[in-house]
Amino acid sequence: MIDVEYRGMRIQIGDNDTEYLGYFQAARQHRLVMKQCTACGLMRFPPGAACPWCQSLAWRWQEVSGKGTIYSYEIVYHAIQPGFRDVTPYPVVVVELDEQKDVPNPGDGLRLVANLVDAQFRPEAEANVAIGKRVEVVFQDISEDFALPQFKLSDEPPPGPVWQFPL
Ligand SMILES: [Zn+2]
């Protein structure tokens, strides 16, 4: 059972929540994991109950590198959650991980939503955010038993063209 307060919000993940409990337990150890189907070998995110490719219910947690590319993003100017009011504007990114890109079909990939933060876990400046930039996972320790996977810009050059909303 994880029970923690984050920015004024109560986050509870029950012992029977196999979708996310293991994910956040690994995050506390600063490991990023995906559910991997043990029948066909493909990973998935979000960590749903059945494999979206072969429908098998058999799975295990598989650690991934946490490296990827910004697939899409938005800048939040109006925080709906009051706890985020003092950090607006802040970027929210969709990260496409390096693992399993274009597998099993072109356009498929492991993508997750996260905050893009700097080394002090403050929101990255909008001018630095762009589709196509390289990122890597960082783990923000919130409490003794809870850490949030976040992403920061990496030192690697972008593999292709980058694009950002006109500033
Ligand atoms: Zn499968």
C-alpha cells in the first residue's frame, strides 16, 4: 500500500493494484519498468491487465533504459489542480522510449506522459521544449516509499528535426 501526499493531493495505490503498485515500487528504487508479456515478449504502457497484441494475461516487470524522445508536448498555463498553481507554466511531455520503437508495427511505441523538469525538479523552460529532443528519466523522491518518474532533457543531440510551438 502506497499512501502519500503530493502537492496537496492524496495518492493511494492499494496492494491489490497490480497495474501500478509494482511500477511505483520500482520507481522508488529509481528503476523504470514496463509490463512485458511473457507469451509474445512485447512490453506495454499503460500497464493494462492483458497484452494488447496477443491477449495473454501472463506478464512480468521489465526494466527499460528510461531514454527516449519527446513525441509530443503541451504547456500548462492554467493548473486545474491547485497544487500545481505555483509552478505554472509547466511542460507536460509524451515521451517515446527507445525500446520497442515501431514494434510490432510502424508507428507503435512505448509512450508515457510525464513532467519535463530541470535538475532541481522545477519545470523546464518552454523555450527549451521541442518535439524530437532527447530526454531521460529522473526519479523525484516524494516520500520514504514513493518516487515519481519524471523526465529531463539529455545531453544527446536530437536524432532528427525538432519542432516546437511558435513562442
Ligand atoms: Zn503478448
